[in-house]
Amino acid sequence: MSKRKPPQSTVSDDRATAYAHAVAAGDIIAGPQVRNACARHLRDLEEGHERGLTWSLEHAQHAIGFFEEVLRLNGGRFEGEPFKVLPWQAFIIGSLFGWMGPDGWRRFRVAYVETGKGSGKSPLAGGVGLYGLVADGESRAEVYAAATKKEQAQILFRDAVAMVDQSPLLATRIAKSGAAGKEYNLAFHRTSSFFRTVAADDGQSGPRPHIALLDEIHEHKTAMVVEMMRAGTKSRDQAIIFMITNSGTDKLTVCGDYHDYADKVASGMLEDDAFFGFVCGLDETDDPFEDEQCWYKANPSLAYGIPGLKYLREQVTQARGMPSKEATVRRLNFCQWVQADNPAISRDAWLAAEDKCFDESLLDGRRCVAGLDLSSTQDLTALVLMFEPSEADPVWRMVPWFWLPDDGLQRKAEQDRVPYLVWRDNGHLETTPGRAINKRFVLHRLSELAARFDLQAIGYDRWRIEDLQSLIAEEGVTLPPLKPVGQGFKDMAPGVDEFERRLINLELRHNSHPVLTWCAANAVYQEDPAGNRKINKAKSTGRVDGIVGAVMATVLTLTELEGEENLDDFLDNMVIA
């Protein structure tokens, strides 16, 4: 591409900077990451020249003008309507095409955009691709809609085809290949450029994208497609990798990586002049189920009726009536990264059961049972004690302990993106020497707890108990009876039901232990055809051992404790003739 100035557009003002000023002034409601992105833009206008950055209003206006003067929308009430660029879209378009780097080419090479569902990301991405195809002055431009699967890539590509069909200026200048509804290529012969799909399952090698559009990054299991596109940009002077997505369920993914990276770059924690992020989201104190005003932070088009207050109200109403839908609504509509698609424990229920100021001396002398979830080697080991209600404290209390191997803890923390070291230093996580869990340390802790509390029984998973049983015999330690608790539906379902009932009815309290809270956020239910439920470790997005231990302990409360209570009640009430 030549470095010529583009022709002047009819857009006469700096709409990207105007948006940044409006957000900074609070005139436009925006979440923390967007506020940071706007502050970065304004800061770079003042200081960017020191790093060789240049703001080209002409280039920004040209790109925005292309959207409004050339493109037409498709679908529903927008069919055939001109593409009216909304302020947040103007900020993104203007930033991508208006900022120049020290070499005179475009500054941003990678862009990550995360908004609520239905905000208009897809037409924005399609427009970026079409601009790169016909209006960027790039010879032999290769524009791709890229995904892990061909079907996914086709979704965004079909939107671009429809936008071409709707535009009088593009329909006569872009040649389509393929039958109607089955198009596979858009060609702009003037510059020998094309726009088509590419997927990881194509087996295709060697794409050299000028523009690569990646849709729904939260569905990408690996970074394969992103890296494939980025590797192909090395021969392009100002290629753009443009990613759009809803929020995801798992931070340990390529989407989670880019979400966190965008947050750090916007906030100034990291400096990357080639990376642009626009991440919509709520402030930590916001609750979208209680305050409609925060909805605008996750849905930047909401002030313009997209997707509409009526639609969002319907979603919230349904989520309140169907707890299984809550996580989906929070994620798709309000950009909240939930830890599972169908969480076993709702955040509201967990927070309601929190008791940080509980006096632990009230546990002394109270009967309790334990659930022990032993790890095989390097994973988390959890022990949860469940204390029965007392006259002075008429609720169930659960208190956990956790262990991990000390060797490689830093690496494991980075890999899992979990603050294991902080938890260890604050006394929430115990570590054992070596690379694998040293069960002797677990045994000694069990012995100490059995001596302190009125521990009636210890529930365990029979598949991982042999080593501990050998150690008990070897050390000569006396413990309460060890009770096997099966991990299948039959054995776990009663515990799951009772655990959930106590939690929801505030008959069960926890001490806000951060590791246990993390396990609660990760937990996912699996259900059999009969409606029996258990915690599904395979589908959970992180460790759930603490909740498994709590459910195992709950199972014992239904036998080891409830049984004795029932017998006591019977004897107390029995009349002796």
C-alpha cells in the first residue's frame, strides 16, 4: 500500500476522539476497560509523538466515511439501511485506521473487541474486511473470515456477502463466486484482491492476510487459528488481525488470554503500541440483575435501541425464574466471565451464605464430619469439615483445608492463572515438599483436627485412599472411622440435594475462604436421566475439589450425624412402661 493521503471524507469531525472525551467526562456510560482504552487514546494524543505515533484524522475519517457512504446493513429492520456508525464503532474504526506508527504504516496490528450479544460486532467486522478489500489501496489483498471450523467462518462471511448485495456501489464492483447463498469468494479485480473463508480444518497453508476477521473467539479451543493468521502477516506492512467475541466461560483459553492482555494494555500495566483492545464489561460493584443503568457498559449500542431494553429485561426475567440460565445471561448479555455454563452454585447464593466474622471458638466441642478429596499427584487436595448446628450457632458450618506440592507452584499459578502463591502466603493453602502431594502432611493435619474437634467420620473416594491407609498403619495414627463415599450419581445425589438446600435456605455458612470460593465458582453439575446430580470434574473450568469435599461431608451428615440424632430423639421420647 502506498503512503498517500486518502481523499477527504464527508465526515468532518474527529468522532473517535469525541467518543473518548465523552467517556472520560462520564457523558457516555462505559465500563472500566473501555474507560481505560479511551484514556489511553487521549494520553497518546498528548504523548504518543514521543514514541513516534501519529494521529491521522484524515485516515480515520476516510474509514468511517466508507462505512456510512458505501455500506448497507442486512437483516430484520436494518435490511438495506445505510451503516450508521455509532460512537463506539467510530472509536474502534477511527483508532484502527487513524493511528500511524513510527514507520508511517498503521500502528495497530491486532485488535480485540468484546461486547454484549447483539451490539453490532459482526457488521462492524464485515465492514472492516470490505474496507480492506476495496478501499485500503492494498494490492493483492487477502481478506479472510477465519475460524476453527468452516461452518463458523461462513457465518461472518455470509454477512459480508449480504452487505455487498445491499450496497449499490459494491454490488457492481465485487465479483462473487458460487451459487446464491453458497458464495465462497468475493473478488475485487481492480487490485487482484479477494475475501474468503479459511479454517483450521481446511488443511490450507500459507495465507497472507491483509485483514483477518476472527469471530466468536470464546469458542476457540486453542490459539491455532490466531497464530496461523498472525504468522501470515509478516509480509504485510499494515495487516490487521481483528477479533470479535462475547465473553467466555474459561479464562484458560485464547479468548481469556486476549481479554486479560487487552485489559492490561488499556490500563497501562503493559505497553504494546501494536495492540488495540475494546473490552466492554461491568464494574465490580455492578449487578445487572439489580441495576439497569449498568447494562449500557456491556451493551455499547443500547442507547440507540440495540439490542433493546425490552429484550434485556426479558432475558433477566427468565434468568431469575430459571437459575440454569443465569450464567448464560450474565455472560452473553452483560459481559461477565462466568466460570461455567451451568454453574452448580449461583454467585448470589454463595455470597449470601458468607460469614467472615464468625468466631471459630464456637466450633469447639461440636460434632462434625469430613470430606477428603485426595489428589493423585500434583493436583489440589481438599479437606472440608462440616459442623452440625448448635444451640449457640443454629447453622451448619463448613471449614476447608487445601494442599498443593511446593515444587513448581509458581509455574502452576501462571499456568492456571490462579494466585496460589498469595493463597499460600496468606495461610489459605498448605504446600508439601516435592513435586507430588505428600500424603503424610495431610495425615498429620487430619490427626490434629481429630484431636481438636469432635470428628465423627471421614468420607473419602475409595479410588485414592490406599496410600493414606498404608500411612495410617505405618505412623500408628488413630483417626475416626474412614467411610467410603461413592462418586457416582447414586451416592452423591443425596449430598448434592441437601448441600444445595442448606445453602439456598441459609442453613449453611462458610467463612469466605478464597480457595473454596474459587472451587464453588468452577463447579458444574452433571445430571442423569432420573434427575440425580453430581459435580462434574471433567466439565468444570477449574478445580472443584473443595466443593466435592463439602458434598462428601454432607453425605456423611445424612448418615453419621442424622442417624444418631434420630436415635437420640427416639430414646428421649420413648415411654418406658
